[in-house]
Amino acid sequence: MVQLALDLALLAVYGGGTASSATVSGGVTVYQNGKAENTLVSSGGKVTVNGGGKAVNTTIDNYGSMYLSSGAQADGAIVYYMGQLYVDNGAKLANGTIRFGKTYISSGGLANNTVVSHGGLVFVSSGGKMETAAVSSGGWIHLYYGGFANNATVNGYGRFYVSHAASASNVTINS
């Protein structure tokens, strides 16, 4: 287990390794069977989680970003001001909170149990999928070009758009 702050540095977490409580403005790559937990990504920092890797309780803020690809998993990610999260190539995001930041789900990526609010934006396209989502208070979910959502709830001041060959099912609109 590693606890550290990374400023314009690089950290690689390999199989069986865990990076815990890192503050990242440089770069972190998590490989198969590696794990990053309780990570703060900000100030242009970037976390890349590759196939079989996992990120738990990641906070993405202030121009930080996280990329999930090739079967990677993230649980409990929070995307704040100007943060960006990318979920693609069969990656999975569970229990995400998107507030003031952006999340892109595509190419077989899946987001499950996502809350979007306060200017948070989620774009779902090209085979990306959302399962069980709630949007409210100025949050936006936009499905387009093959994006799909199931079991979405749109609460006060939330926005839910379906366009350009996208689809949605079981959407509840509350006033």
C-alpha cells in the first residue's frame, strides 16, 4: 500500500499492488489486478485504469481526468468542477456522482447507479449504456448515436435528452 502525493510525476500500480490516498496532479496508471483507492485527481492530473484494474472512491476535480478502458472498473467516483471521466471499451462505472464535471460513456462502457446534478453532464454514445440513473438540479444526460439508458429518473430541473439513433427505456419524469 502506497500513500503519496504526485505532482507532475508518474506512478504505475501493477497486479496485486494498491495505491491508497494519493493526490494526483501528474499521472497514475493502474494495470491488471492493481487498485487505486481514495484518490484525488486535480490540476490536470490523469488516472488511467487498464483492463482488470480497479479504482475505488476517486474524486476528479479541477481539470483532472480518469480514463477507464478494456474492462477496467471504478466504484464510487465523484466528478466535480471541470473534471472529466471516460468509460469505454467494456469498462464499468458503479455508484458515480457527477456534479459540475463531465462523463463520457461509449464503446460498450457501462455506468450503473449514477447520480447527475448541479451542472454535471453525461454523454452516452456508440454502444455506451447507463443503467439506473437519476438526474436533477441542473444535471444533464444526453444519449446520442447508439447510446442507451434504462431505469432513469428525471427530477426537478434535471435534463434528459435522447437524439440521433439513441434509445431509452423505463424513464420516469418527476415534476
